[in-house]
Amino acid sequence: MLSYQLRKWALLLVTFFAVMEASACSRPVTGGRDSTEAVSGNMEEQILYYTNKFRKSKGLAPLQLEENISQQARRHSRDMANGSTGFGHEGFEERVSVISKKMGTVASAAENVAYGSLDAEGVVNGWIKSPGHRRNMLGNYNLIGIGTAKGKGKITFFTQVFIKK
């Protein structure tokens, strides 16, 4: 039990520092892009684009966005944004269980979360700079679900759920 609690706190600290790194290295969402690379689509599609761009740069296959997984990611982001759950990975096992019931056996799963006044590129760059989140993004997964939700002010909560079928 103690090792589980220590692992949970370590994960929360890694997540906290990843969010701080993401906030420091990215720009807030302002409606316009100062990048020469135009990415269309909603925030979730843009996060998928930057995640797969990073995977491709490492010689990995792209992840396929899956709606059942995204529903769970959206729900978690919404719950963090409205305060019904704390920031972190609380309920991760339950999310994976729901996904398994809808899609069949899940071989492995992982999750990244973040929050801040970030755009899609900024949050993905923050995850890339965090060793644990980076490991998830480069993991042996083939499916992904992505969810975002607006919190108070200009804060957005982000969740990526990675699944290997």
C-alpha cells in the first residue's frame, strides 16, 4: 500500500512539473497562430496532430483517435475542470474498465493530464519535455482518446488516454 501511495504522489509531482514546464514554454490560446504551420480542426484534433507528429519524428506509427476512449478523456477533463475530481489520475482504472467493456480487452493503457492557458502545440510540447509523459507518448500504443474542458478563467484541462488493443 505504501509503495502505491508513493508512486501516486511521485506521479502527481511529475504531472505538476510537466504542467509548469508546459506553462513556461508555450503561449496562451489567443485565437490566432504566430506559427507558420497552420493546423486546422478542434483542440482535440490539433493535439492528435502534434502527438502523431512527435511519434513520427521518432519513427513510430501514428495513434488512431477512438471515440469511446475520447469520451472517457473528455469526462475526466470535465470533472477536473468543474472540481468534482482533483487534478491528476484519480479514477484511471475505472476509465480503462469502461473502455474495456465497450471495446474488449485492453492490453495496456496510460494517461497524460495537464492544465493551463495552453494551445494544442503548447500542451504537447509540455508533455514531450516531461520524461513520464514523453514515455507515454512514445509507448507501444495504437489508440488514443483526447479530451479537453474549460475551467475557470482561461484555464483548460487536458487528458490523453493511450490504449494498446
